[in-house]
Amino acid sequence: MSLTNNKQVLSWIDEMIALTKPESVVWIDGSEDQLEALRAEACATGEMYKLNEEKLPGCYLHRTDPNDVARVEKQTYICCSKEEDAGPTNNWMAPAEAYARLNEIFDGSMKGRTAYIIPYSMGPIGSPFSKVGIEITDSIYVVLNMVIMTRVGKAVMDALGDSNDFVRGLHSKAQLDASKKYICHFPEDNTIMSVNSGYGGNVLLGKKCFALRIASYQGKNEGWMAEHMLILGLENPQGEVKYIAAAFPSACGKTNLAMLIPPEIYKKQGYKVWCVGDDIAWIRIGEDGRLWACNPENGFFGVAPGTNEKSNPNALASTRKNSIFTNVALNLDDNTVWWEKLDNNPPKNSLDWKGDVWNADPTRPGAHPNSRFTAPAKNCPCVSPEFDSPKGVPLTAIVFGGRRAKTAPLCYQSFDWNNGVFVGSIMASETTAAATGAVGVVRRDPMAMLPFCGYNMGDYWQHWLDMGKKLGDKAPKIFNVNWFRTDDEGNFIWPGFGDNMRVLEWIIDRCEGKVGADETPIGYVPSADDINIEGLDISKETLEGLLDVDPEIWKKELSGIEEFYGKFGDKLPDELKAQLEGLRARLG
């Protein structure tokens, strides 16, 4: 039974079904009866495993193929007619070649299986922010995750009506053949094709594939922005809420900031933090000329290891019901899940993420380092009352951040919008021992979008500059933060976590003209007197050190920026070249 009469939708689906040749076709209407039947079927085949209904109601465990546990950037392509439009930071394939290669792999890939058709909305259904996608998949795991991560069902097709403005997504696990694994994006055709993977980041096509790679291209053409940013609301004791969007590369505390719990001294005064989104922001200019942001997702797809009662109690609480856990350890005593750093009690009677007997073996991890939870955003104790708002939330500030041991101060404000685009374009993190053998290697990740920008990053920066022209004096102020300054022994100086609220307070005060700042060659830096350190074990001298800008370190940084910019040739906007020269001149 089809959920639509839209001729473009039906004709595309017919074509994909003829290609993949499934045994049966099922439309996902999002009803609880249908989903419950799918859960039961997935448990019967071993695709999913039901957890303790009392301790984790409605929760399931899933294990992916051991060779299929993360996003595969080397096999992720942007397929557009001109290679230069994909740019130097993306893998490119000509669309004709990609379709030919993919059609051969997809041919008959669903034989003997069911094809599930998932109509989904990124963003609240019918909101001016929102966009519709349809994913055809042969995986129940994908269906059940997409139902958590997006808005699914007939109402989505009703909102689409007869329009052709929908993103076509085809996914098949096929044979999970790693040598024929492709995640291909066709921005000019509004199409995504993913084959031979079952891992969430490669197969939940609404997530990075649509909400960032395809949407960033749509945003450039339609005058809005799709960004790899959290959105949070900071409520003061008077009940006023100001919203911040913030971009961080992985392992820089993004989810922790999105669900921040204010320190005790702030809580007592009545401060609150609201989570609008933990990963992606779609941003448009509103009727009032300001930037408004919306979280296109409906759930969290978070990394499990390291999530605990201390690091992120709100994220942990989000996973306690109606969630799916992927590649974590199973506690056989009470049928619950465990992962590294959840607590100090690894279960003695347990299976690891592959399903092998583990029993808290200290020589190998119980959960895969990239194991995941998929949890409904509505479960989060601090989910914003504006979460479903069709008009989004107005942005007061945009924040960039990275992991730098000595270079960037705790916080600084850009001189203006264009300088803020420059600050975002040079964002970088230093590798830690956990990431690779080499420590301290600088990895550029502009706006935290390097793996997710669906077109040439030079054009992407130009789009940011153009948005600034449209916004004029209504543009949000742009800041950079660095929670990761270290002392000479390599220990973090700033406490981080909830205490990052102290820096956010300065950012909002700065936007409202309530505090001054010291001008430095890189931007405006807070005076140590303007950051509240009450209750912290940090002296004013230590804070001054955290806010210090060392011109000699920044002079060395110039060559790294220049080298990175060199990749973009003629596509590098003149304004960014001018910003780099301006920094060089200010550093003397």
C-alpha cells in the first residue's frame, strides 16, 4: 500500500525496486503496530536483541559486521559533473561512472529480502526549514534507527504533496562486501546511494549524507546553511533565553556542551541550559533579518564509550528507554549493556561487541571504541521547549572550537563577521595519543565540516561571506573557544564540562555589550576579571595564562594556514587571503 500519489516519487521507487529485485515491498507508516512487528521480526532473525524491559524499556542491542564499524571516508564520494565543484577535500567520481558502477552492485541486491520505503522529514513536518527524504533499504535496523532519528510516516508524504523536492536515498546491505562498499552523493540529482554497509553513519541516509552533504549544497543554491553544529539555549535567572550554535571537530566535547549542566553556583541563581540539537543545525535568515537555527534531526546518534554519569548525565538519561545500542557489551546477568568508562564495574558474565564471551577481559575492550546509542531527543532531561518549533530559534552567537595545547586562548571573539569566517576556516585540532601514534599533529577541520561539505570548500567559505553581506549588522557575533590548553606536563588547565558555562556567560554578555575585551592580533580576548571563577580551583594568574595570546606561536601557525589554503587555488575567496595578510601584519 503506497502512502502517496506523487508521480515523481512512485516512478523513482518503481525504478529502484526493478533494479534491486526484492521479494516484497513495505511502506513505513511510522505506526507503533508496524514498528513492534518489525522489532519482533528483527529479534527472531538475530538482527536485534531485546534488552531488560524493566531496566531499559523498549531498548535493543544490534551488532554490525566486525569489518563495518565506522564511517568510511575513503569510500565516500561526491558525484557532480565537474571535479572542481567537489573540491580538493572530497573524493570525486563522475556521475555516469558512479551510476554505472553502483547499478551493477545494486542489481538484484535485495533478492529474497524485503525493501522498506521510509518517507522522512528532516526538521518538524511542514516547517519552512524542513526537507523531505525517502530512503529505500533492506535493513530493519535502518528502519528502526531512522524512526528515532527523523520524523517518519504518512504525514511526511502529505507535506510533500506533488512536489519533486525530495532527496532520493537507496541503501542495500547487499553482501557487506568491503571491496564494493560505496557511499555516493549526487548533489545535482538530490540522490544518495549507499551499498555494502550496515553501519549507522553510512546507512542512516538522513544523517550526515542528507542533513550535511546534500543539504550544504542545497543551502548554497537556496540561500541558507547546513552546518555541523550543536544548538543550545542559555536561560538566565530572569527567564530570558539566548541561543548559540557551535561547531567542534570530533573528540572536542560537542555533545557534552550541547547537554551542559550548569555548575552549582549558576544553578542556585536559576540558570538553565536547553539542548536544541547535538550535531547538526540548519540555519536560515528569518523575517526579522536575523539568523534562525533548527535541528533537522529527531534523535541522538552518540558515541557510547566515555558517556557516563559524570561526563554527560543528560546523554546517559536519554538512552534509558526506546533506544538502540550498537556494538556495545552485553551484561548476561541482567540483560543490560555496558561500555568503557560507563562505570568501574565491567560485567564479569558478559559478551563483547562481537558477541564473543568477554567476562570483563582486561586485554580487550567490551564495546567497540565507536560503539553507538540511538536515542530519541525527547528523552533528554534538558531538551529545549523550542525543539519542535517550526520557526527554529534566533542565534545570538556562533562558536568555533578545537583542541590546541598552546595556540588558541580559552576564548576570543572575531573582529567582525568576515574575520569570524576566517577564524572558522582555520579551525584545527591536534591529534591525541588515542587518535594516532603521532601526537600533536595539526589537523585542519574548517567549521568542523571537512568530511561533510558536499561541494568545494572554497565555494563554501564564499557562501559564508555572502551570508554575512545579507545579514549586515544583524549577524550573530562569532567566537572561538579552546577547552584544551595544557600545562608543561600535558595536563588540561581548564576544568571543562559544566564549567564551560562560565565562558558561555561571557560570550552572551559580550553580545549584549555588557563587558569589554582586550584587543589582540587574533581578536578580542576576555579580561580575566570578566570570567566568573567563583568556586573553581583556579587562580586569576592561571586564568590570565589561559587567555594569553603568544604572537610567536601564532607566527608559526601562519605557514600551516597558508599551506592549507594553497589546496584551494583560485577557489580561495580573496577576502580570506586578505584576512590572512591582516593577521600577519598584526603579528608584526
